[in-house]
Amino acid sequence: MPGDTCPICGSRDISTYLELGKQPLANELTPDRPSSIFAERYDLALNICLDCLYVWLREQVSPERLFSNNTYLTCISKQTRLDMENFADSCINTCYFEKKAKAIDIGSNDGTLLNFFKDTGFEVLGIDPSKVACELANSKGITTINDFFGKRVLNKVLSSFGRADIITGTNVITHVEDPVSFLTSCKRLLKPKGSIVLEFYNFEHLLYNVAFDQIYHEHVSYFNFTTFLNMVERTGLFVYKVETVKSQGGSLRVFLAKDEKARVDDSVARLLRKEGDFDKIKSRFLSFPGKVLKRKEEILNLIEAELIKSDKLAGYGASAKATVLLNYLNISYDKIVAIADRNPIKQKKFIPGTGIPVISPEELVYINPDFIIIFPWNIRTEIIKEVKGLFGQDKRTVTFMPHITFSG
């Protein structure tokens, strides 16, 4: 996308919005400490259009580099599995579909979401660029195409699978380089009365949570409901319902149809009223960078104070959030000895840019740190239970978003 015009409305009234420095790719864990420390870095900064308030990533990395070797697996987190079950139930209870219904999930990962559709009797198909995730999905009986969703895959699906009653995407619309083209392609795959259901982090919640750790190179676009609707108007699709959900620290679940006669739920007008007019939204958006700088200072002061009284600081959850936060704060292995993660694919690797090793939860017990930083703060409750189970007692932990919160 061009850097001098808005990708959505074409305005030239754009401005640099937030800068988080040069950062390595958040999910590209490295095999050893030297490659971690010297990992290739890219500009991590956002632009904003002052005409339509679309916020997007200034420097973009090729999707092949970002997603083909992605190690994230949906099935690892119990909370994420519950979120996916809730998503499927919401679609089934809301959307129109025929007796022999078909569901397509774009960015389907390991097939966790599609499995709930399959159990309900849907014929399902997944599309995902991650080889690891696709192999796992196919091994579970969820037919999955290992590729990026584009013209080639679109034509292949139309000829071999046909049009779908429901097309889903969780945190996908924010990942693609051209969201308008993405939706237009989805529209071609949809039956006349079908629905596209997209769930993505709500920029309003990101602002409220001061969640700068959700900004990384995979996340190209940042929408609230108003700016998302503005983008959808350019596709010929219609939003007929919206839900606010807790996943990813606060997300929107938006239902779209290509039938303009689809009944529009009251939720659409309610959320637009809640977000307010253009000037109110703009004011909220532009206050965010100052809040990020303040939170950065608070976290650094906390870690320095903790290092004075603790022998060992460790982390839990080798997430993209961890990579962004640690690199933005310039924290490395001299301060945090290791980060535990239950995903075996991540273990024995290193957080890019930091030299911090990723270990198993069992190894964390052996290290026995005095203090644990929980990086995936959106599943804080689940991780605190895991930590207590590992150590047989409460352990002192902290999460940094949406507020600095201690436990144990």
C-alpha cells in the first residue's frame, strides 16, 4: 500500500501516529541466542488518516515471511478454544444456512474453530498459510489448504468446494495488506443469503487497555466499528449485526451479508452511538501515544524495582506480545532469565531481539523464579491457575495491561 495516501479513502492528509522503534518479527523465534540478539529489525510504526481515521502499519513485511512458518496454535490455550466455541455458536444461532451447509474459515490455523462447525454437521474447509498448523488440522480431519487466500485459492475453492453459507475469519481482516480486496474476494465465495463473520481486536479496547503490545508486523489495520463500517461501504457488503466479545482483550464480531434486504440488528446503531461522532473518536485516537509513553515508564520502573529485591525474574507466555513489549522497553536476558510456554514448537528457542530463552513450564519450576511476568495478559486467569498448579502454591505474578496488576 502506498505510504503517501490513505489505503481506504485515498486522502493525502495522513500523519505518523505511533512509533515503537525498529523491531524484529514478533513471532519469528530464533534457534539460538546470537541469532536472537542480531535478529533482523523493521520499522514498527503506525500511520493515521486524519480524514477517515483509518490506522495502519507504515512499513509492511511480506505475508510469506510473516505467516508461512508461524508457530502459533489455537488449540494450546483453553480460553482460546472456549472463545472459538462461542464464535461458532454465535454464527450458527445468527446466520441463515441451508440444510447441507458449508463453512469456510480463512486463517483457520489448526482447525479448532471449524471443528465446532463440523460437529454440527457442516461441510468445512480451512485455508491457512502456516504449514505446521495445516498439518495439524488435516491430521484431525479438518480439510485445510496450505496457502494464502488469494485469486488462485479462490478459484480452486469455487471449483472444488463451492460457495459457502458461512465464511469466517478470526483476526484475519487486520492482517491482510488490502482489506477491501479481501472482503470483495470473500463476497465471491458466498452464497446469496450467506454471511461473512469476522472477529478482530477492537481498536477502542486496544486504546483503553494501552495495549501497545498488540501492535506488531502481522497486524496491518486497526479498526473501531465506525472506521470498519467506512471501509465495508466500499465493498458492496452490508453489516447487519455486531457483537462485542472479550477475546484478545476486547474484540468486535461483525456479521456481513451481500443481501441488502438483510434485517439490520439494533446492535449496529447502538455501537455507533456509543463510539460517538468523528471528533470524539479522533480525540480518543490521538490521546493514545501519550498513554503508551507513560505506561512504558511505569513498566520500566517496576522491573528495576523488582530486580533490586528479587534474584530471578521470569516470564510466562512466549507470545507476540512478549516480543513487542520487551523490544520496545529494550529488556533482554540480563533481566529476565527465561519465558515458559506450553507450546512445544516454541520451546528451546529464543525471543527475537532479546536473547531470552523459551522453556517448558516444568523447567520454570526448576528455575524457581521469585517473580513471573505474564505476557499474554488476555488469558491472565488461565495462566495464574497453571502457575499455581506448577508450584503447588501462589507465585508472585504481574500483568502490564490493561492495568499493572499483581497477584500472589
